[in-house]
Amino acid sequence: MHSQPDTSRIKADTIVIGAGPAGLGAALALDDSAIVLESRKTVAGLCGTVALDGAIFDLGGHSFSTPHPGIRRLVFDALEMEEQNRDAWCWLNGQWVRYPFQQHFSELADPHSRYACQIGLDAANGWQDAANFDEYLDRRFGRGITELFMRPYNRKLWGADLTRLDAEWVAERVAAPVGTAESSMSESGRRLPLSKQAMIAYPAKGAYGEIFQALARRVADLRCGQSVTSIDPRTSTLRTANGETASWRRIISTLPLPTLLRLIPNVPAAITSAVSALEALPITLVILVLDGRLETFRQRIYCPDEKIIGHKIVLNHNSSRWLRASPRHGVQVEISEFSPFRRSTDVKSLLSAVVAGVVRMGVIPSPRYVRRAEVLGIPFGYPVPTHSRSKIVALAQHWLSEHRIYTVGRFGEWAYINSDEALYRGHCLGMKLAMSEKFSRS
């Protein structure tokens, strides 16, 4: 990584805060006019990696697929990538069904369940006018699909009250039911969920974070271990935990909006109050290092079963041939903070319950197969798409932009987006600012 300059004063046209996908995208677009400050010792943000006892885990599980040709070229030119078909599954009622469930419910063994799903789907209508996410599920998929999979799964993730979520985000994240034409990009340019035929990519060697390590090497000035402690728009300065002072003309921040506002003095009370209503979903990752390899090609498992702890299980070793050849594989279980079991259980009991669940599913043969288990907490896991989110973000971004501070990324925009989209949005913002600067000088 780039070395730290021997100076207590930083001067930059643009300072980018954060070296995750969005921050790196912005920096690459701005080239040598930007300095990137990253609080951690390495890059990648939420796309970071953990290596334990020879097994590799991506935080939350990741794969690369994008409808943006320029972003694909950017990544594939930076390092060798390997592509394969996505292999994702659902586990419910003791049975495997291919993911997404709403397109494969015909694989259910129980004829009554299959019939209920089809009848409900045939009667579903009016989803475009749904007032909230809970209503959307019934109107889009019908009672059978919703009650068997969609509602219990999403309650395990988002909590019991799904009416507090809007339905604006579903077109990008929730796959359409069987019989609907699929694509990875709508006519308006808005991304859509991956189709059944979609190819996903992953670094040919190493973990997912290798993508951002490779992109970081192209950034002109990247300084890790630089945590920003205050930002003063009146003097166009900021300070870091290392005692350095930086002067800037503008800032691009990928920090969570509430975190960013706490660094700035004299933020209007109305904006602080509004942003405090934004809801972030913390997640817990239970990481299981196995004493050997798993003979399966499954990559993801989505589980609505209340008796199984966790909603998403990631088998990261199946992301590439290189990882599959590792002597030890691993299982990662993602647990929402809304899980009643997570809130009321000590770590030892949590680990025991998680292991029992993956054994019950047949993912691993026995508890003795687990060599090591760890628990990681991620305070900012998912931005919750509540009804007021868009207006709150627009209000905050407007005030910030008046002070030449721009926000981008999953929690900079409070948008439920993947890493490729964050990279794209960061790059677009950087290009937009670079062009505005060019025109202002001409």
C-alpha cells in the first residue's frame, strides 16, 4: 500500500474519505487531484476478507456481476477474474429448492405446497401499487410463495414488521416470479436482480478483496491508517486521529451519514434529527473453519426456517477453483440483529446452535468437522429501506453539497447496493465533479 508522507499538513483539491468500492471509484475518476484517507490499514471496506487457519471468508459473502460495461472493464483489466454460473439454493421444510424460490417452487416435494404456490401466483396482482414491502410480497407472489418463503425469510433478515419498508428497492433486489422475462438491466438503465443464466465472477486467486487491492494500486495518493476526526467547512480543513490537518476544496465521503455529520460542527438540528431516524441493520457473522474440504458446489443457501439460526449461509470456497483447492474450507452464517436468538444468547450457545443448524441441513457431516469457530459483528450491515429514507438522504445531501461535501456508497447514500454499484456510483460522482471543474476553468 502507499507509504505515508512525512508531513503534518495535507493539501488536496479533493479528499475522499474511505477506500471501499465507492471511494476507490471516485478516486480513480479524479486521478491525481484526489487524496484518499482510509481509517483501516487496508482497503475494501465492507468487501474485506478474513483468513483463519487456511480458510478464507469474505465479510457477508460476495461475487462480482455488473450491468455496467465500464465497471466490468475496470475490474477485469485490474486483475485476473474467473467466471462461473451462480449456484444458490433455498432450504425449507427439510428440502433443497433452487434459488430464487419464486422461480423454482415446482421442485417442492409436497403437491399441496406446489399447488398453493401456483394458485396464489395466478391470483397475484396490483404489486405496482403496493404501499409497503409486506403488501408487495402478497400482491407480487401470492399467498403460497409468500407464506412458505418470502415472508419468513425477510422477517429473519429485516425483522417482524415488514410494513415499515418501502417497495422502491425491490425491482433491483427481489427476483420476479417464474414466467417473467429476465434481464440484468431494465430499459431505463436501472439494474435488476441476477437472472437464472447469469454468470458471476471472482478473483482467480485470493479473496474478493483482491479486486479492490488491485484497483487501489492505481490510485494516485492513498493513505491508510488515517481516521478523520473532524471536518470544518468554514475553514475547509479536516483533522485526523494522527494529528494531521488537511485543507480541501471539496470532500467525497463514503462514511455512514450519521457518522459523517458527527464530524461536522454546527449541523442544523433539523438535519441531525432527520438523519438519526435512518435505520442500519447490524449483522453477526459466524465463521466456521472446517477440518478439511466439503464435497459440494453450492455457493449460497437462503433459509427461512425459524429452527435454523441465520438467514444466509455462504460457502466461500466455491467462489473459485483456487479457493476450492484449499486444504480447509469454511462455512459462514449471517445472522440479523433482529434474530431473537442472537439477542438473547451468549456466544458459546450461539455457536453451538449455528453448528447444529448446518449439521441438520447436511451442509457439514458432524460438529466434529468444525476446527474453529469465530463470531464477528458488523454494525453497519444493511441500510434499511424505510419509507422516509429517500427524503432524509436528499435533505442531508443537499445541505452537505452546499458546503462542498458529497456522499456516495452503501451508507453514504443509505442505498441497498452491491459493490459493483457502489464502485459505479463513486466513479460517476468523481467524473461529474471532474467535468464540472473542467468547465468552470474553461
